[in-house]
Amino acid sequence: MKEIILYADATFDLKVRVGDKIEQDDEMGISADSGDVLLSPIKGTIEKISFNPEDHTFVIRIIEE
Amino acid sequence: MNKITRKAIFRFFLTLTLICLFLTSVVFSEKESYDYSSYSSSNSSTSFPLIKGSKVKNIIFCIGDGMGIAQVAVSRINAVGLDGKLYMERMPITGIARTHSANNLITDSAAAGTALATGQKTNNGVIAMSPDGKNKYLTILEASKNKGMTTGLIATSSITDATPASFASHVSSRKGQDDIAIQLLESKVNVLLGGGKQFFIPQSAQGSKRKDNRDLIAEAKAVGYAFVETNDDLKSAQGPFLLGLFQLDALKTDPPEPTLGELTDKAIEILSKNKKGFFLMVEGSQIDWASHENKLDNTIKQTILFDEAVGKAIDFALKDKHTLVIVTADHETGGLTIKGGDLNGKSLDVNWSTKGHSGTPVPLYAFGPNAKEFAGVYDNTDIPKTMARLLKIKLFPQTLEK
């Protein structure tokens, strides 16, 4: 089972919550790296979201279906 | 099964259920409650007086990161009751501040810190520089220092985090915390207290987040800073330069660390020796973090720890009569609202509308000489401009060459 970690800028709300089923290219939030809209690269389930204060980011873990 | 046996089984399970409910409530209250007894016994609901006829010599600028009016309200209800008041709520002058950044309705702490420190807007992520990252903005701390005042920064985050960084460094990205650490020391801020030791130790040292082998603690000592990393060392530390880094990353905000109130007390003790006055910024950094996680209990704890520091600032200002204390937030986090609850504050039903920041304006509280200048609705950039005017600092705001 493939697992993907994404980083979103915590300034802005997330479009997903833990347990959500998502499709590839679904909007997740704002990318912490580029400032662009963060899209899911895979179809799967949001397994965990945690806040990382040091980088002021949300760490999103997706399990591929 | 006869009637007596059924009754006995029923009684056994009833007793077991009651015991479980009792134990659950004890565990829940121990886990969820924070001890406010010493805090609430030292506070009252009486407003602090207006200070008239004296000039502003010192400024203590307290910033609750992510602290909206609802964060203040839930903390009040929980810690001192519905009709009580936090220290900040006892300040006689109140206002409202808008928080948007140069490029977004929703600001981050870098752009908001820049607005509060420099009187100018910038883009999210930028620290005390123009939106294009080409020009530095003069900060109120730097302008105060140029005037001969002593200066200090305190945070419960890393001292290199966005809000404290905005007052004494200039970088195009808040991510450059190892560079910010260098700039904080080069700025010769008298007192730097918080977390973030990982950005001050060489990359060869365990836990370092530096990208070079500079030992900034050794460099700080070489230019006259006393260095402390425990509460005991802090108590005996002397100025005029003090660097206190109590964790590799952010403070734990639990014993044996010094509290934000104790850090504020120490900073005031050192900075107030200067006859020309001082400027001190105190940040309750982790109200934001608790609100990002939508954790009510920790939001209340962090707000009360921040308010204790506000109380220390007011204690000094009441005696001094020449100290202006300003309390505000850089932005609200979590979109917190109170939906319901009982009148004694034992249970609060709240709603968090976002995991991120909101664009809701934030409260502003003022105490001390000329505090009335802060009554009303303002942009966050107006706050340091008014401070500069009261300190008779000319040419503020000011854009500097790179």
C-alpha cells in the first residue's frame, strides 16, 4: 500500500479532513513549498493530519487505494 | 436464574458502571484542566486606572499569536469566571485591529509581525522587508535602539520564529531561521529569551538545524552576552546583554522551564536599568499552535500563560507610570466561536471553523500614558506608528536600502 506525505501552509484552511476519500487532483490546501494550490497526486484516504509548528505546516498522510 | 441472582447481577453492573463513570471524570478533569488557582487568586475584575500627565518612556508590546476575541473569552470564562476579567481585559482602553497582509486577506505571522514591527505591509512569509524582498523596513525595536533605549524579545516559540524575527531581522523568507539567528545577535538586542537553540549551535552539534559550523552561543558570549538555559541560571543572570535559550526548538510551556511571566519579569529587571527607556516585545506564541490543532484546553492554557506575562508588564507599569503596555494579536487562528455552555464555564461548546488563520479583526488593549491613542478601529500598521510618535521617533515608518 502506497503512502504519500504532503505539506500544506498552515496559514490557510485545509480542504480535507482525516478519513476523507479523495481522488487524484483533488484540492487539499495551499502548498507549503510553492504557495500554489496543493493537489493530491493519488486516489486514496486521508489517514492523518498533524500540525508542525516549526515549519508552520500541516503534514498530510494519504494512503493510496 | 432466580430473581435474587438477577438483582445481584444488576447491582454489580450498576456499581461497576458508576465506578467507571467516576474514574473517567477524574481522569478527564486531570488531563483537561490546567491549574489556574495562583493565577485567579492574584487577579480581580477591577479595571486598571488611566495614567494621565506623564510621557511614554518605555513600551511593552505583548502579542498573542492567533489570539482572537473568542480565545480571550473562553480563557476568561474558564479561568476567572463569566464575570471575571483577564489582566488584558482590565486594561482601560480597548480597540480593534485589522490584520490583512499586502497580498492576502488572511495574513501569516511573518507579514503580520512585519506590520506590527515596522508600520508597513508586506507579503505572507516575508520578514521586515518589502513584498519583493529588495528593501528592508526599519522596525520599532531598531528605531528605539537608535534612540538609546534598551531592547528585548521574548517568545514561547523559537526566538527565530516569525513574530520575534520581524522586530530585529530582515529576510525574504521566514524559513531562514539560521540566518535570522545571526541577525538577532548582530542587532544587539539586549535580551533574547525563548526556544530555538538548534539555530544557534554548529551543525556538527547534536540537534543542530544550522547549515554551517558557526557557534552563535560562543559568538554571543564573545560580544558580551550572558547565556542561560535553565530557570536557576535565569534567576541569577545579569545584563546588559542576555541570551536565554531553554529548548532546542519551542518551549514546552511546562515546569521546570521558566514561565512567560517569569521571562517577562527578568527582561524588565534588566532593561529598566537604562535611564533612556526600553522597548520589549513579549509573544505568547503557542495560542496559535493550539488553535491550529483546534484544541480548546491548550488554547486556554496558552492564553492564560500569556495573560500572566501581561500581568507582570502591568505590575511594572503601575509602579513606573511611564510605561505603555499594548496587547494585541497578529491574527486570529481557528475561527473560534462559542456556541453554548453553562454559566459557570465548566462546559463550553465551541466551534472551530478552520484549521488555519482567519481574517477576523483582533482585539487591542492599552494601559499607561497616552493609552487612549489606541481606542478605536485601526489597521495593524497604525500600532507601531503611534508608538513611534509617542516615543518622539521621527522618520517612522521608514524603508531602508538593502
